[in-house]
Amino acid sequence: MPNRVAVLSDIHGVLPALEAVLAEPDVSAADHIVLTGDIAAGPQPAQVLDLLTSLGDRVIWISGNADRELLEYRMGQRDTIADPIAPWAAEQLREDHLDLLGSLPRSLSLPVNGLGKVLFCHATPRNDEEVVLVDSRLDRWKEVFNGVDTDIRTVVCGHTHMPFVRLAHGRLVINPGSIGMPYGRIGAHWALLGPGVELRTTHFDLQTAATQISQDSSYPDITEWADYYLHARATDADALTAFAPRDGRDQSS
């Protein structure tokens, strides 16, 4: 049973943010690094995938909706992707990258010291793009937990790019936030599990990172993209306002 697990979510192809987190002593010392999806859809997709694969079996991969969409786009199963950078990112991937993304599970469980059997997923255990938020009603959590084994008392999810820890129907729910596209606060956000839960933020030189991304990436609007996401121009209030209708609260009585 692993003693420490570092959870990295929503990297979105931002290499400097990923490098900064991987340099953290507690990440370097972790038994496993779990990636909870949306790994490559961003300005440096190939570089991010190559760095992560170089770490070998310490890394445990889970697919997110953005990873699925990149693969579907390249396979001709869709003509567009809502995220403007995603079609460009899809075209940067090699065949081995596509094979990797196509092999990833949507969720998996792993025992973690102090937390027992932990379920890791991207958005919810049953769907890679459903929305649940820190203030989602308990009935919504009951919906998304439907079918989850009763022995799983901890669920880790990403997708909404905002870190939180809460209880819902006796289960501890953890969202580590986003490495590459944070909403609300600058920095690369991640979580350390075992024996408890710690939400962490890694700060790095944003100007240097923006320069590196602009030099490495051929995405046409890269300067604006890097400025907006590295500086977390979208606030948590903006994100919650945008996401809230998608958790079904408007249909609740």
C-alpha cells in the first residue's frame, strides 16, 4: 500500500508548470504520481507527454474528456473541439502519443495509507465531463456516486480546475485543482495523499514560463493564451458561475 501519492490534474500541456511540480521534494519522494486527466490539451502537448512517460511506472494515468477529444479529433470521429487550442494540440501528437491516450482508463482505484481504497477519476466516477462543485447539493453527489463500491470512502476528481476537499454522503471528495490552467489563484495546484490530504500550490516564475511557452509553441495565439491561463485571469467566481448550471442545481426542487 503506497504511503504517499501525489495527484496532478488538468496539466493541459503546460510544461513549465509540470516541471515545477515534479521538482517538489514531496512529489519526487511520492510512491506514485496519479494523473487525473486533461493532460495534453494545451500549448506543449508532446513535450508534456514525453516528460511524463520518461518517469516510468511511478506514473498512473487516467484519461480526461480533453484527452478523449484529442484522440477523437485525430481519428476523424469529430470535426471540432470547443477548446480553441485543442485541435492544434491534437495535430502535434505522434502516433505513440495517440496510442497512449487511447489506452488510458476512465477511472481506477488504488489503496493509499490512511485513506483506504481511493477512487481516482477525471470529472465523476461515471462520466469524464460531468460537473460537481464544492457547493453541489448532496442529491447531486448521490447521483454521481451511484454504483461506486461501498468500500471506497475517498474519491479524487479534477475537471473544474478549482481545489477543494469536502464530505459528501460520508465520502471524502478531493479536487486537487489544475496544474496548467488554474481558476482563481495563480500557481500549479496539486494534492498529496497519505495518511491525510494536503492541497498544495507550487509557485514558479510566470514571466519565464510565458516566454518558454511562447518560444516552444507554434499555436497562433500563444502569447495571449499563456498570459490568460498562467495568470489565472478567470476567477473562481467566474468559473463557478459558468459551471454551476451544469451540476443540475437549476432542476432541483
